[in-house]
Amino acid sequence: MVARIYRPAKTAMQSGKAKTTSWLLEFEPEMPRKVEPLMGYTSSGDMKSQIRLFFDTREEAVAYAEKNGIAYRLEEPKETKRRKLSYSDNFKYDRQQPWTH
């Protein structure tokens, strides 16, 4: 029973940073999922895969795991690097690359 503590990344449908500031503790699957042959449903006998606990800080999540004796793996988030872009830079006179259509 190993838990994974991480900060979720934003979804592809988001442009902002909503729901990415909290930390999530969820358990890794203990048994593989099975596909039911008649209907094609995916099922699992692992009940811990349904548990998702949200915390405000990483320290709270780690403290909860240690208090309850849960083995955990901590994954640090990757910080995004944003370049400052300006629309007016497309029309600069001393532009580095030639402007093409």
C-alpha cells in the first residue's frame, strides 16, 4: 500500500491555474484492472484506488501519511517557464527572423 503525493497539473482544457495549488494523496493500484468481455466495462477489486485526499500544503499531506503509517512517494512539481511574448514584436524593424506568410 504505497501512496503517491503530488500536485496535479492543469488539464488541457484549462488556460489558468485553477485546481493546481492543492496537493493530492492517492494510492497506487495493487492489482491490475480487468475488462469484462461482454460489455467492455473496466473493473477492479482494488478499493483504495477510489481514495483521493486533497491537502492545502505538501507538509500537511506528508504529516497525514506519516501519522497513519502510510508509505508514500513524494513527487515534486515541475515549474513552468514562460517566455514573455509581445504581439508587436512580430512587426519590429530589426527582427531576427524574416517574417513570412
